[in-house]
Amino acid sequence: MAERVATFDWSETALGPIQGWSQSLQSAVRFVLASPLPLVMLWGKPGTMVYNDAYAVFAGGRHPSLLGKPVEDGWPEIAEFNRNVVDTCLAGGTLSYKDKELTLVRRGVPEPAWMDLHYSPVTEDDGRPAGVMAIVFETTEKVVAERARRVAEEKLLKLNQTLEQRIAEAVTARVEAEERFRQVQKLEAIGNLTGGVAHDFNNVLQILSSNLELVRLATRQTPNLEGRLGAMSSAINRGSKLASQMLAFARRQPLNPRPTHVAKLLESMSELMSRALPETVKLHVEIASDVRNINVDRNQLGNALLNLVLNSRDAIEKVGRITVNVGNVIGGNRLLNGSVLPCGGYVRLSVVDDGRGMSETVRARMFEPFYSTKPEGQGTGLGLSMVFGFVNQSAGFIDVETQLGKGTTISLYFPACDAEESTDERGTHSHAMRGGETILVAEDDPEVRLAAIDMLAQLGYKVLSAHDGDSALAALQRGPRIDLLFTDVVMPGTVRSSELANIASASPHRAAVVFASGYTRDIISHEGRLDDGVTLLAKPYSLDELAKAVRLALNSRKQ
């Protein structure tokens, strides 16, 4: 700084040219420059600044432009404070501050700073005050640390004051969390078992369904058999619905989520729900006018709402009321079940009844599959477990409020979406039901495979067969060109069905692909949502469903 001061042009400042400085001024400047303390001298009425290296560090980005500048220009944000300092010391007074708080602009942003400041007059040769000697020590770090310490202490005091309460709350929360974790583990284990059972069950149903269809085709001229065949078909449909509910609870049900307007869905369901209730139970639907769309499988959501309404109906003794309430909510709050609804926008669908309510024992088991409080033969115990699985699989949340003798409220929370409601165009087109293309059937269950071959042959297709992924790959490599691969999702062998589909759909075959399964195990779906472009025919499928799926896939490939 000594060199910078010596070469600076002082002629336009209150100090005047350096050659004309008085003895007192020269001594004061030498004192400032030689001191290891952060010193700045403010000379004359304007408070022209001369400072040393230590003060330059304090000045930061304002150095070296502060040198020779009036203090009010150099520190405009504290101009009033500095004007008082200069005026006071030029009048012969002194000032001293301990941890003085000032707001300084640093890095372009005003921020608080604390300093120890000491100001005293500097005299000219004639003894009159001509300037101010300022000692500046910044104490911001110390003040902030002390304040933090007083805070990091106040919190400790409060913590100590409520320690017993906090420990009790923590113990309670841990017990609840462990109980929820055990419940989740139990439901997950049951879900895995249920999914596996449903897969095998669907294969059995597929064998029965396919052969029933073939028998019906072979006995079209035997009308007296139609009643018995119809009864068998109804039984298969009941079994299929049961397997579907099992997969929904296990969160293994492939979903087809689409942007959905809940008001429209409820409008289409209102008559169905009303017909399911006795005259003594009134149904009310309340929907907010600004309710947002949600991205869900519409069929599964409809089934879930119908299940909840039917459960409410069964909980009402004679006369009662069921309300379906739909509205927007914002996340971030804790639900009654202890989980926290994440931040974001949601649509809440609540089914409220004034029935008999549930005990804590019943509430704890209400989502378990096959658990039911209804009399024998009046329920499968899969309704609420299906709702639970569907909501979880749809990235939603479920909450329950119930009280014996007062009623029950079950609320479903789904993330809101801004996309417009879409329509499924596939159902609006008609397609020929038969064809003559070549189809490769890959299915490890021999009876399911034979039934599928017979059904496709009945539809006029040429059929090749394979009992696993490896043999299907061999058939692709050595056999004639195929038009469509019809494959089970879960098969033994080293070649997975998804890999087989990629090979079949590539050159030279460029075949269409239809998957058939009763349990996908996330091979062609992720978190229950089908991969883009995947056609899945759920077992058990009918001849009509098989014909439509195959024809649609073949026609889509041609387009």
C-alpha cells in the first residue's frame, strides 16, 4: 500500500498534492501504513480515505477504488453513519463501538456485518482536528458463532425439558413403525404367494376355457348342451375374476393407466352403484367443480370404487347414507395411518358411510386377502385387498377413518395430472376375425399350448409350436418366416420371452407379437404398467378375445 499511496494522484482530493502535505499529515499516513492493525484515515470534511494493507483485506472487492475516495462515496450504504463519525471527530470528539451491526453490500447483496470500531481525531500542525483515525475489527464470525451457540443452547434446554416426552413419542413411533413394517412384510409375502397361485390358477382356467370354446364349436348342433356349457363358462368367469382380484392385491395386475376425469367416470357408474343399493340406503356423489385429472386404469378404479360402495352398503344395518366425495388436496400432511402424503397435488376420492364402523382388530386386518367379517358364502374377502393393491400399484395412498357405531371413511389419494382425458381408439374399429398368416405359439404348459393351437387353427391360421423360449428361438432361426409370435410371458429356458419378442419383431421376420399370461412378473411390465407397444392377452382368454388380439396385432404391423 505504501507504493500505491506514493504514486497516487492526490491533487484532486482534500489532501492536495503529496509534495504539499504537512508534517502532521505525513506522520499520520506513515503511522497508518506501518500498522499491522486495519486502519483507515478519513481526511478533511469529505473524509478522504487513506488505508493500509490490513484494511484493504477488510474492504474486499472495493479495494483499490476506495483509496482517495470520500468515505460516503466509498461506503454509500452506511453514508449517514460515516458522516456522523467525520463530523464528530472533526469537532474534537471520539467514538467507540463494540460489535456494531451494519448492513454492507458484499458480492452484490446486502448482508449484516458486525464490527468493533474506534474513531479519534487526527490534528494538523496547528493542533486543530483535520481528520479521523479509524481502527476497524470485523467480529461477524464471532457474533454469528455466539448467536448460534445461544440458539444450538436454547434448543438443548428445550430438548432437556421435554426429553421424557420425546423419548416416549419416539418409542411409540418406533413401535408403530415396526408394526407397519411387519404388516407390509406380511402383505408382501402373501402377495408373492398369491401371485404365484394366481398364475397357475389362470393356466388351469385357460385349459378349461379353451377346451370349452372348442367343445361349443363342435356341438353347435346340440342345443340341449348349451345350458351346461353356459354354466361352465360362468364358473370360469367367476374363477377368472377371483384370480384377477388376487393379482390386484399382489400388485401383479398389468394396468393400463390413462388420464382420467373422475367426474365422468362416476357419472357413468352412478346407475350401476345405485342399483346395487337397497331403497333404504341413499347414495350421494359430491365432486368439486375444479377437480383435476388422474392417471389410472379406469376399469380398476371403477372396480375399486364399486367395492368400497358395496362394503359400505353391507356395513349399514337398515337405513343409511353413502357419500362419494371427490376433491383436490395438497400433499405434505400426515395421514391417519401414520404415513406422510408426499408434497404435490392429489385427487382424493372418499367413500363415507354411517354404518356400524370397525373395531381396531378388524381395521388392522381389513386389507388382508380372504379376510372377511361377512357370513360364510357372502364374500371372498378379496374386495378391500384388491383396492389396496390397485392403489399402491397406481402410486397412490389409502387412508381409513372408522369408529364403532359411527361409520367409516375410506379415502384414496392419487397424484393429479394435467394431461387431458384420452380415449382408447382400438375399440372403435372393426377387424376381420380370421386369417391365414403363420403364427408361432410358445407355451410351456402342454395342455394350454395344444388348446391355443386348436383355437388358432379354428380361426384359419397356420400354426407352429414351441415348448419354451429356446425351442421357439430355434424355430425362428430354422423355420419358415412367421407373421406373429404368440408367447407366454413366464417360460423356462435360457431365452426370456421379452428377448424372443425382440428377435421375432426384428428383421427378417418383422413379426407382430402378442403376449399371453396370468402373471407377468414385471418381464413385460414395470411396476404393473405395460411397456409401450406391448399387447397382452390376460389368461384365461376366450376365442373371441384371442381372435381380436391376434387380428389387431397383425393389422397394426401391416400399417
